[in-house]
Amino acid sequence: MFGYVRSFLPWIAFAVLSTNGEARYGAAAAFALSALLLAMDRRKGRAWDALVLEIGSVVFFAGLTLAAFLITPAPFGEYGPAVAVGWLALTAWTTLAIRRPFTMGIARESVPAEVHSTPMFYRVNVVITTAWAIAFTCNTAGLALLIAFAPHATAAIIAVKVCGFAIPAVFTVRYAALARARARAAQAA
């Protein structure tokens, strides 16, 4: 689970540092952090397909940082956090549409090589990536609605942000454990 949390550190930094429609410093910090994490991961030899979210983070925050410092008022205004999570939703749905769920590269790092090409491995990653895509989509919609209708409901906005990442992370851990148990049971039978 730490790998997923680490992948989202730039997004967390952006969410924390971007408030009241001010995205410049949050975007710059998120860009720097995402570029640093991507460089560290590549230096460790992580495969590109395990870094889909990290690559998407660098691209998104590079563009947002540039726009935030060049455009006044800040691009997306108060909706910056919703747009940022929307980018994650778009990334997740796109990886599903092209039949390369973003979780597959990450999962390959923790399962034996003989499992990588099995239908079950693919199916498990489709389910997990779908859970993330749905969570990102709901998070985007929830944030946009709160910003539009209750912009001062800080506790609710924070709760939506936290749940949008915590729920799919917990689901990922539990579903992966269930899938491993099923695979072991199938092998034993």
C-alpha cells in the first residue's frame, strides 16, 4: 500500500497547498515532488509501465505550474483540486480503455513472473484499476459539487479528498489478498 501512497504524494501536496483558488505554489511543489519521485524510481530501475501515475503526475503538474504562473487568475480557480483528481480519473479510465490497467505495472513488482501473463492477473488488475477509476470519478464530482455549493465546508472537502484515496487503497490491499488466497486455493485443489 505504501507504493500507492507514495505515488499520490504530489497530489496530496497539491491538495494541501492549493487553497482558495491559489494553485501556483501547490502546483509547483507537486511538480517538483512528482519529478523527483519519477527520477528516483527510474534510478532504482522501476519499469515505465509501473510508473503510469508518476508520469501522468509530472505531465499534469508541469502544465498546471506553467499555466498557474502565466495565467491570472489561476487556471481552474477554486476547482483546481477537482480538476486534478479528474486528471487521475481520466488516466485510470484511459488505461482501462487501452486494456493496460495502470495497476498491472505496479503489481508486476510484487508477484512472481509466471503470474504476469495469466488471465487472472489481468482480471484482478482490471477490477483494482476500475475501483480507482470510480473513486477518482466520484472524488472529482464530490469536490466539484462541494466547491460549487458549499465552498466553506472545509471538513467535508477534506473528507471527500481523504476518502477518494483511502477507500480504493484499502480495497486494493484487501482485494489483492483475496485474489492471492483464491489462487492458492485453486493451486491446492
